[in-house]
Amino acid sequence: MLVRQQKLRDVQIQKFMLIFAFVMVFFWTTQVIQWYFSGSIAPALLISYIVVATGGGVAFYIILPRQRRPFARKMLLILVGTLLIGVAFASRRGNMQIEGFFFGILTGIGLPVVLHYALGKIFGPFFFGRIWCGWACWYSMVFDLLPYPSGDRRISQKWARLRYLHFAIVLVAVLAMWFVFGYRDGALGESGQLWFLIGLFSYHAVGVVLALVLHDNRAFCKYVCPIAVPLKAASRYSLLKVKGSPAACNQCENRVCVTVCPMNIRIPDYVAQGQRVLSTECILCQECINTCPDDALKLSFALDAGGRELLDVKTQETQRA
């Protein structure tokens, strides 16, 4: 069994390295052409750094033993999160908060913030679910370093309604500022950058306080984050989900996969029913895959509709939030 697993991992590494090499050649070629015609090498260096850093981080993740992969994911999360924040400020792209997205739609759909949300949080999740939350979020990179990685079950699914309220308040506030007060600077310029900076600090502060009070690193993500609203809606139909083998899963007494899941998803219940993990709370962090003692879980591509929420909550609620 160990020999077979090692061979399988070697094949996965070889495939990844071939794909990574192709992507690197493609990006470097396009950037050399861009440098030739524009005379600026900065974009080439930036994109090359992004590809090398993220690609190298993923390769490092694949090569490591399963037990060490959670550490690699956290490092990659920090790398990508800080990089995105740095690019947002250095390029003066304006307000990358969800408020900036709403302002951006009203200002012009070609703005970077609109494209960012469209790719990462609206259309992207139809293919890759909430992978943004597990691998690229600049809030989660801080929350995942706190001392309560999986929390002690969810308090109540009613708390999750706060994120919908938060989303609605932000949307109404932006519409009021735009149409009632004539404020048009929420997406671009110094005003947008200031808004972005204040939002970053505020969301991080609220998330850290919630984590420490509720003993749950991802409390902000579960109950308050407004970005989870479009992410959950799109990831319901995600092609990429976690799949379990009922034959391999022994429904272990400690339910290890539930214990390590930062979103408190009752993964064995999906497996026992022959379903993929259909919860829109799944952030594809793969903690369950890496810690399953029976090696019964893996990622898979398929067509199915999610949204059936089986969550570990203190009040024994199990249905949709």
C-alpha cells in the first residue's frame, strides 16, 4: 500500500511539474513580448513572481507528507494574501473590499475590483468552489494562525444569518451614498484606497476578536463575512468537491475529519450516503483529506448540486443556513 501511494504521488508530482513548466514558459514568453514593445519590465517581474511563488508553493504542498501539508497551505495562504494586498496598494487599484465591488459596478464593469470579484468570487466558484477562502484570502491568512483551528462546533446556524445582514447593509449603504448623497469615489483614487485600508483593519480586528472570544479561528468566515454570500451561492454548483469512499471509510470513532474541519462539516455523513461533500461551507482546505486515517477522501470533479448543509453545531441543527 505504501509503495503504491508513493508511486501515485510521484506521478502527481511529475504531472504537476510538466504543467507548471508549460505555464512558466507561456507567461515568460508573453511578458518578454510585452517588455519588448512597452519597455517596462515591472509587469514581467511581478507576474513571474506570482507564478513562481504560487506554483512553487503548490509543488511544496504536493511533495510534503500529508501530515505536514496543513503547514504548507498556511504558508501559501500568507504568501498569496500578502502578495494580493501588496499589488492592490502598489498599483493603486482602489478599494478591493466588497463595498468597492458595489461601487465598481456602478462606476464601470471594467474596473479591476469588478474583475477580481467576478473571477474569484462569482464565476470562479462554479468550478473551484470556495477555494479562495482556503488558499488566497488575506483575512484567513491571519485567522488561520490563531490558536483555535477547528473550533468547538458551531454555536448555532442562526448566527450565520449575520453575514446576509452584513451583505445587505453594505449594499444599501453604497446605494444610498451613490444615489442619495452623490458620493462616487468609493472604488478608485485615494478615497478608495483609504476605504480599502480601513476595511482591511476593521475586518481583521473583528475576525481576531471573534476568534478569541468564540475559540474559533474561522468564526468571522462562518457568521459575519459578507463575501461568503456570493461564494456560497456559486459554490453550490462547484465542479470541484471533496469525495469519500464508503468502502474505505470506517466511520472512525473520533471522526477525525470532522474534528480537523475548520468549518465544522460532518463529512462522514455525506460519505455514508454516497454523496460528495455538498456543503457550501467547504473551503477546500483539504485538512480532512490529509488527516483521514483510512485515506478515504480525495478531490473530484463532477456535476452535482450542493447546498445540503450537514454541520456540527452545539444545538444539533443540521439543515441549511
